Amino acid sequence: MISLSTLVLIGVWLVNFSLLIFILSNKHKLRQWPIFVMVLLLVLWQSTELANVLWLLDSPYLIWSVRAGLLPVLYLAPAFIWLVYLLFDKWSHFKFWQKLFWWLPAILMSPFVFSDFNLKNITTTDTQVNYSPGGLYFYFAIYFVSLMSWGLVVLIKNRKKAGAIVQRQIDYIFIATALTTIAAVSFNVILPILGEYSYYFLGVNSAVIFSFIVTYALFKYRFIDFKISIYRVLIDLARLFVTGFIFYLFTLTLNYLVKIDLTAKNNFLIFLLFVGLTAPLVFRLVSKLVVSFLLDPSRDIARSEDKIAEILRSSRDMNVLFANLVKEIGRVIDFSEIFIYLAKKDNPKVFYQVFPVGERLLNWDSSELLKHLSAVKELINTAEINYFKTDVQLSQELQAKQVDVALPIFYNQQLLGVLLLDNDRELLSIQQINFLHRVNQYLDIAVGSLLLYQQAMAKKA
């Protein structure tokens, strides 16, 4: 019979193996190979652990397999250093001997892995392998902790100089490191001190937290809003709990007050049918009740979208429209400034500032921003332009104008205007970007229609 510790190990192995496939299938991503090497090393280590428990417990080769388990772990720390310096594009600046410096201790310790310097002897139970570590463990621990600590120091020192997306990736790395460390210390240090040794396997396998979160962070350039996500989880849990509690009380009522025996087959089938028919209605009613008592940021975003759609449909004054629009955007995005430019009627290549009213102009011939918006016809996020290094001239112009997001305003395939947002370099979440996309769709139609309306009124006048 497979024990809980073996099941956990199998689950962790499957997660990391899936991450390997995901990394390989997402080619042309930045910093792909360091995280691939790290996850591969974890898979190799966990493969030896699985082999020990499932097939080699009674084998004379067990001690060699257990010793081999340290070999991939030796190289995890230098692989992390490789990843850290690649985040800031500094790894290529190192000479070969400098890169070798990080890997050299692991290379020198590798021949001693299959000796008593690694582990001296082992003892086995039905589902567990215990061993006495040798002297190599002490030096390995110093090497591993030193390199991991130095990598975190480098991340801290360079975070402010990095782009917004890399800053968020660094935040995720710290979150992953903190969660993994807390789990490892809790199950491998604190609980054993308190006399509980049954859950050691959870601490050892907590490395999956690090590999999963870091892989997510490095292969994403748009991130969810944690606050919104946590609220959604809490709301969904509250909905399920209240709905389940209602049916639990209903069951008690049938059993003890109405005296209906639900263990009888016919009664049970009728009860199941009743639950199937009423559960969706009860869940909807409970949802309305729960949402009325709990905050729901996603609902606030939807409300702002509806409000903006209403503003853009009903406004007949351009200044009022822009003022109300900016006010609603401010409910979702904590921006510093917003500027709106429209093309001149007599000279469509010159865009003048209409909100707030000013003297600044954007000229098509000298603006990479206008040309890019006209070509791509969608929102521009400066953080993503900088991260992927797709257009150096455009990036320089956006930074010079302190533009974090630019929304084009189109009508009949013609660029009528542009909305520029200064967000103090704060990275927008997926929810905020989706919100701006929808605002952009409303804005295209509303501004074009309003300009045509004003032109028609001017002709009548």
C-alpha cells in the first residue's frame, strides 16, 4: 500500500514534470533555460527519491541511488545565480572564468557524491529511507545557502533599476522563496523540535512551491491582481459554505422533525432530485446575499465599465465627457496624470491636447507613438515594450513623455486621437488592462460619433 508521503512525492514529481513540458513548449521566452535547468534538477532529484521508495528499498543498489540524489541538488544554487543575473541581462557580461566560478564548487564536490563523504550508511522501513550524512553535507549546506543568499541580495540591489515587469517577477521570486522556506522550516525544524516527525516529507517536497511560482512569474508578463483574486476565492468559499449549510439544516429537519428516513432508497433518490432542482436557485440567492455583505473589487470594475459606457453614450459635450471618463478610470487605476489628444480637422497629422486643455501638440511626422498606434490599432503598455525590447525609439519616446499606457481613438479606420496615461511606472494587472481595453472600445465609437454630431450641429448653426 502506498503511503501518504509517497503519494505527495508522486504528486510533486508530476507537477514539476508538467512544468518541464510547459517550459519546453513555450519557446522564444526570455530566461527560459535557467528555470528549465532548475526544474530539471528537481525532477532528477525527486526521481531518485521515487526510485528509492518504489523499487530499491530491498536492493543492494539503494545506497548508490540515495547518494546520487544529492548530485542534482548540488547544482540548484548556481542555476539560481544564472537566473538572477539573466533577469538584469548581466550574465552575458561575465567572462567564462567568472561564470565557471559559480559552478566550480559543485563540480569539485560531484566526485565525492558516491562516497562516504556524502552519506555513510542507511536504514530502511516499509516506506522510508534514513541515512547518516557525511562531511560533504556541511560544505554543501554552506555553498547552497551562500549562493541562494547572494542571489537574493543581487535581486534586492537591482530591483529599483529594473523595468516594471521584472520588478514584479522579482517580487514573485521573493514570495516563492519565503513560502518555501516557511514550509521547510515548519516541517523539518519546528515540528521535529516539538517531537513530531511524521510530516518531514512535506518540508522536503516544499521545493515545488518555489518551482511553480517562479515558472509562472518568468513566463508571464501580465499578472493577476492578488487582492481581487483573494476576494473572489473568499466570496466563492462563502457561497459554497452557506449553500451547503442550508442543505445541511434541511437534511436535519427532514430527519429529526419530519421523521423522513433518508437512508431508504426511494426517499434518498427523491431528495437528490430535489437538491438538483433547487441547488442552482439557492446558490444564486446565496450569491446575492454574500456579495451584498462582502467587498468585491471585480464588481467595482464592472460597475465602472457600465458607468463609462453610459457616460460615452449620453454625453453631448466633449469636455464633460472627458472629465467624467477620467473620473471613472481613476476608480480602477490610481494614475498620476491623463492627457487626451485629438487630430485637428484641417490637419489630421497634428494632434492637439484637449484634456486637460493645453498648448502641447503631437506631430505625426516626429512621433513614433502615433505611427505605432495607427499600425497596431490597440493599447500600448510601456512596461511590455521595455520588457520585450521590440521598439527602442518608441520606448525612448514613451519614457520621455512619461507615458505608461496609450489608448488609440479610432473611427472609420482613422486615428482620431490618443489617451495617454502616466501611472508612475506601476505595473497594471490583467484586470486593469482588460478594463482599459473595454474602455478603448467604447471610446472609439463615442468620440467618433460625438465629433460627427458636433459637426452636424455646427453646419445647422
